[in-house]
Amino acid sequence: MVSQAPMQCPSLTSREQFLRDVLAGLRASPKVLPSKYFYDQRGSQLFDQICELPEYYPTRTEVAIMQSHASAMGDLIGPNSMIIELGSGSSMKTGWLLENVPRPLCYVPVDISGEHLLEAADRIADRFADIEVLPVCADFSAEFELPEADTAIDRRVAYFPGSTIGNFRPAPARQLLAGIAKLVGPGGGLLIGFDLEKDRQTLEAAYDDADQVTAAFNKNLLRRINQELGGDFALEQFRHRAVYNESHRRVEMHLVSRVQQVVRIDGATVPFAAGESIRTELSHKYRPDSFARLAQSAGFTPVQLWTDPKQLFAVGYYTV
Ligand code: AVJ
């Protein structure tokens, strides 16, 4: 059953906010653009395509880990739990988990995109008639209120799959995790997917695929600026670049200007030198112990870690 309180989606990205963020980023040195703006309709489609690429191992590896270990995860979580999925999107990996958590169980998908959210909530509610589904439209990186469940809840557990945490630098990642610890409270848990450090070649191929889907995903950000902010980026004058920055343990995506040029956006001008780049995304990679330390610094205790035979990706369970 989907209980639906009247749901107001915070209008996350007004045009004004988008414009402010874009101009601030392009006036900074070096130039940056926030990766959260990748996901308009076209960007979300391209991301779904990325998840199917032979080079992009994270999604299929995380799904395999969930398939193999969801029953152990469900046992650790236990009955009378509220599962709060952060950035639930289309709730792709959720079924494996919900099938294996003992009942009673309440599921709270949290997403900024209202349409995605209600569609996914309906699908989960149809498939699991005995689960109370309470969708919340919110930005999970800011504070939000949890809905009240019908049945008494013994613990709250956040589910944060997809290695989205990798988009955050260490300090904001710690803050986000500390916010999750506060949200689930004492006795609560966190089940989180994160990507593991590995050889440069595998990492760079995952973010620079042969079919150029990731390049299209990256350049879509410029197309979006053109469309929504009246920019005049010539997409073919920028080159996609993905590089593993080993000292920071992160893949960085860039758009590199092929020539010296001036771009206009809503009356503002942005000069580019030939070879100058805009950094559009950071994707941090961890070792089991480096992620445990991060989680501990946010108030969590490591309980168990699951990984795949090639140790490409990990899903960990932590408690407050
Ligand atoms: C959705 C942030 C997990 O960092 O791997 C995929 C996004 N960017 N290919 C990632 C992404 C380019 C992805 N996350």
C-alpha cells in the first residue's frame, strides 16, 4: 500500500539557481560545473545507457552483490524496520533487498524527482502488498522529515546504493553520512554501496567508453545550459576527458576546450583558453578500510562488508 501524504516537491533547480551555479562555476579557476545537473531527462537516459556498457562495471557488479547476499543483509537488518532509500530514482536495486528483509517492514523511497518517485513507489507497492510504502520527495543531501509508519518500528535503516557517495569530497561525504546517522538515530543502520580502488586502465575505461556514451553524458550538460539558460556552447569544440587522479583516489571527468573561444550564457561571457578544462564530476574510490574510517568518522560502526570475486565494488552495513 502506498500511503500518500500530500506531496510537494521542493523545486530544486529554478532556472535562477541553475544559472547562478553555472556562472559561479565557470568564473572559478579552474572551471567547474556541479555534477547534479547531469540528470535532466536526456541525462538520465544516457546514465541508464552507461549502466549497460561493458566498460561500466559498477552497476552490474552491485546488482550481483545484492543478488548473492541480500538474504544475509536482510537478516542483519531484521524485522520491524523502516528502510529509507536515499536517491531512490527508479528503485532498481530495491527489490532484492525488500524480498529478503523480515516482515513487518516499511519502505521510504526518497528522491528529488517527484515523477520517478511515485512511479517507483507504485511499482514496489504492487509487487510487495504487505509492505507499507511512504514516498518522500526531498533532496537527501539536506535535512528532511521522516513520515510516521502505521506499525511500530524497531529501527531505521538507510539504503544508499549506486556509489553516489563517491561524488562527494571527503569532508562533505563525512557530513552527509553524519546526517544519515542522525536520521536513522541510535540503533539505526546504513547499507551503502561504494566503488573500490583498482587499476587505472579499468577505471578510465569505465568513464571513457568506446561508444562515447559517457562523452555524450558529459557534453549533455553543455547542451542543457544552451537549452535552459540560452548558452551558445558549440559542443564539438569540447572534448570529453576522464582521468584517474591517484593521489586523491578519484576519477575526474572534464570537458576540455579544443580552441581558444568565448561562450555566451544569458548575457554573460566566459572566455576559454585552448586546452582549458571544466571539471564536471568527481567519483571517489575507496578501500574497505578507508571507507570504514570515513563511516566511523561520521558516527557509524562497521558491521559487515560484501564484495564481488574480483573486488571491484563493495556494499557495507554499518550501525549507529
Ligand atoms: C552515479 C555518481 C555513481 O560516479 O560512477 C557514471 C556517475 N559518471 N559515468 C559514477 C557516472 C560517469 C556515477 N554515479
